Amino acid sequence: MKRSLIIIGVLSLCHAACGGGGLFTVPATPALSGITSTGAKVLSLASNYPAGLMIPDIDGLRNTAFIVSIENPVGLLAVALDGETLALSSAFAGCILPPGTGVPTGGAAILDAHRALVLTSSHLILCDPTVNETTFTLALPQSVTLTEPAALSRPYDVDDDGTPETTLTTVPLTYPANLAVNATDVYISFSNYIVPTGNPVAAPGIVLPVKRTSDGNGLQVDGKNALRTTGFNPTGLLLTSEALLMVNSGVNTIYNAGTKALTESGIDIVSLSTKTREWIPLGKVALAFHNPALTPDARYLFLTSASYGELYSIDLWTRTVLYDHAAPVVITGSVAGADFLPAAAFDLLTGHLYVASFATSALYPVAIAGSTFTALPESAPAPYVLGYPAGVTPQNPSGSNTGIGDVAIRPGTGFTGPNLFALTASPGQLIGITTQDGVVESIVPPPPPPPPPPTATAPAGGSGGAPAYSYTPPADSGPVTSGAQPVHAMSGSTLPYADSVVAFFPGTNAGYGLGFFPANVIGPPNATSTSTSATPPPNDRENDILSLGCNGTIVLAMTDFWIADGDGADFIVFENVLPGWTEPGIVGVSNDGIAFVDFPCNTATPPYQGCAGRTPTWTAPDNAIDPTDPLIAGGDAFDLADVGLSLVRYVRIRDGLCKNLGGNTTGFDLDAISVVWGISPTGKE
């Protein structure tokens, strides 16, 4: 928060005016006896409150840390990590920004050895960190115009006409906060404070796309596709292969060693292909401003609070809030304003998350096993103390709070020396410590759990709730080597059906078929029944169907064949449709298990157009009806072209109407999913 206050002040004074210059010198490293880690290396910087830290996971760059400096100099510093001491790199000159291009806000990205991006209060700078050369300068736009008015965080007289506004259509773009980058685009978040201090006011948050030119050496604003965030004050941004995650910190007042949240925090998950979104609220917790940590499989997201000493987590595959303010992982305390946890970093080597505390100037390891996270503030070697908390002591006669800002893990293996690095705020320092010394034990995630016993009780959502069944599908076995093909024309031993269950969230009065779950929802559909003379006979056997319950949800993975957009329908969802009795289900699809796009489904009136669960099943293993032929198989077929996708690996089905025949048979009854057009991940059809 000291860092945040200073940055807000600097931005207020220097917006579109500051930049450049200054001779960079490094004073002698002071003796900092507060460091408890053995083998620590310390580099003192020429200025306090460095704004960001990154160690690229790129060949040739894993031995270099890049620091975003807001003064002396303004720009990007390159630090060599392999020497006896930390020192400025001789291989990389860094990037000192030109005068008049603003002050860095902390958003930066290393694209390769010769291209780096630095976000400032007024510009996006493309530079060559090898030779300290600015190659492209993009002035950020001053505003965007929305198609519909959006609410301010509170009424405020924006245009000074004497009447407070409650909404805006033209949104001023102020306080650029962070950026995320993929092969073609850069996304920039704008906090858009109108009044940043006291009783703050925020305009709607905006995330602005910027296109990278085909040669990678230019930038162009894409104002037509600007995204308005659901909450206020978007700060952290993350990109997966299919989704953009926008962290809404919320409007908050900064004071002492923490903040007071005035509006709700949460996560927007936006599909890159369709721009549809989902909102995951986390309450008034003032999520921290650096990018959150994400496990390598893009499943578990870790977020820290700028108001409480707490860590939160979301299972992105299942949209489950595993830990929130009602049931947090407590790092330093749960009293509002007690601490500011600026950042966290995930270490693959030790299986730990390392959480930074500003108030205690320490790093706390959090052990991770599957979806269970355990903070270790009381047991050695936690915490790693890298400075001093506020208060005069014999060891800290000045009484100032050292404070930790950003954290980074050195990627890769085979190096010696520190693997965990942190920036302290005052004095500004880069500190490297070693954790892979056997003191912190490696934690291996447990194997997938067995199927649960039959139950009709839905789990609690959020606040530590978890799916009744959760299974991590096996890793992809190889690259895609074949184009979309009709699956029934392929040969081989692989089967064209859903292969595994990622998660099942039973709704109210669910449970029919749980004794045979998950086998009854993977594999082929089966129209056979012995208890009815209906034609075709609906399947009512527990070993063949699963009742989702009222508002229940299930997510399945396709591993033998990924669903691909072919000619017409691409996959079929089978339900045990009874004559005159329809239980519609809403079908969503995703390529990464995070960004789901729903097919339009009218659950209000029959015949429930666009939903699953409308058409009887005709195919069964003991008849000659092809389950991959939508003309004869029955079930409800879906075409990826209708939602603008070309390839998906996950299918989500949600009960849409809560229809109940009694007992534990409420809602959509899933039989199977078959692939009509597919791709073999290994090319072995």
C-alpha cells in the first residue's frame, strides 16, 4: 500500500508528462539482518517502490530478471542471476523509456530477447532490451465509447454541470494498470478512477485490446472491441489458450497497511472467440493488483487480498470457489486492513505457492495438494523474512516498513543459487533466496478420487465447497496431426464418446445412477429398457443414466476424439426422453475447460428449442444404429459453428428446468455424448 499510494500520486502528477532519463547507479548493498533465508542475495536499487518483476520462461532468458523501475531510471532493468552476486546484466541493457512517455505502472512483458513491452501512464512501449532501444511507441487513447451506458461506482458530477451522473457512455481511460499478451494481441486494463483518493469514484473498468502487427514490431489500438468489466478497478490480467481472465479488484480506499473495500471483487472469464463471459464474485475483499498465480494446467487460480491477510482460490475448470473470505486460507490474519498481500508465485519444484506480505515483509509458503491448500505460517522455514515490519526496534531503528511488492519464481532446472525472488519497496531491493534445499518438502498432488457413494445432497457452493466428483483428465498424448473427419469413418480402437468426468455438481434431488457413476455417463448411449413399452424405449436403468438434479451441472472431457467443426452437426447429447416428458439441459463447450460457450437454449417454453433432452435415443450397443450419425441415432445434435468454435475438448451440461418425477430422479438424465466430427489428438485414428 505504500507502493500503491506513491504510484497513485506519481501517476496523478505525471500522467502523459513524465518519463526517461537519469543515470542508474547501485549503492552498496546494506546489511539487512532481517533476512532469515540462508544463501540470500540482495541487489539494492537506485529508487524505492519498484513496480514489477518477471523472469521469462524463454530460452536464453531464464538467467535474467527484469524489474520495472519508476525512477532512476524510468523503464526496465535487466539483472543477471547466475553470478556470485546479483548485478546488472552485461547481456541485456534493459529499456530506459523516452522522455514524455509516462511513468511505468507495473505492466510489462518480455516477448523474446529483442522485444519487451512496458505499460506506462500514457503509452505502451515496445523496446529491445538487448540494446536499450525503443522500437515503437503507442499513445494510449483518452476514452472509449460504449454501446450502452454503464454505471459509475457511485453518483458523481463528472462533467461539472451541477448534476451527478450515475452512468457513462463515454468512459475516460485513466490509470492503466496491467497487460497480458499472446501471439497476436495485447490486452491493457484501465482502473479508470475519476477520484482516486479520499472517497474514491471509479468509472466502468475497461480492458482494451491492442493488435500486434504481423511482423511483431508494431502495435495498433482495437477500440471497437474494448471490453467493459463486470466489476470496477480491473488490475490483474491472465491469458489462457481460449480465455482472458480479468481480475476486478473493486473500488477501495488505501490506508495504513491495507485497504478498505467499497465495491465487490471478482473475476471475469471472457471467451476469446465469442467474447461471451462468466462472472465469479468474491465479495468485498479488495483483490491485490498484481496478476494472480495460475497452476501450469490452467486449473487452479490463486488470488490474494489487499485488505485481509488471506489467500483465495478458484477451480476454473469447474467454476468452484474453493476458498473465499468466508472460508479463506489465512496467511497473516483476517482483520480488514491488517495486511496487504501484493502477489503470489507458484513453484513447480517444491509444489508450493509463495505469498508476499507487505505488513510483515515476508514470504509465506503454502503447501498445495490437489485442491487442498495449507498455509504454513507457524512451521519452519515459513516465513522467509526479507525485511522489517513497521515499528522501531533495535534491528530496525528507522521504524520504516520494508514491504514486499512483487514475487517471481525462476523457471527451469539445473541452475544453482536462488530460485525465489522478491522486490522490496523501501528500500528498493531485489532479494533472491533458495527454497529447493530439502527444508521445504516437495508435495505431490494425490491421484484422482474414487467415485463418491450415492447421495442426493448437493455440496455447498463457494466457501470451501467442492464438486461431488472431480477428476483430472490425462494429459494430451501428442499434437493434433489430422483434420476434422467424420468419426464413424475412422478406424481403430478409440471410441467416439466422452471419456472422463471433470466435475459433477449434483443439484437438489439428484443421485439416481450415482452407484454406477462415472461409468454410466461415459461410453455409448443405450436406448434399452425393460419397464416400458414406449417406442423407442427410454433408458431408466441406473447403470446407464445419471440424474443431475435441479440446477445440477456436469463437465465431461473428450480425450480419444476432440470434437471438431465439420459439415453439419458435430456431436450428440443423449438423454432418456420419455413420451410427453422433456427435461431440457443447457449445453456448453470449451477447448481449455475454462472458457465455456453455451448453445442458445430456450428453457421457458416447449419444445425447448436449442436444448438437449428433447429427442428420444434410438441407438444402443446391441443394435445396428450408428451412435455418431445424427440422422438415425436420436438424441440432440449440436454444431460448433453455431457458437463460433472450431475445436472443443470439454462439454458441460446444466439442468435447465428442475422437472421431477419423484425421489432422486430430478432434472436432466445424462446417458452419453458421442462425437460426429472429430480429431484424433495423436493422429492415430
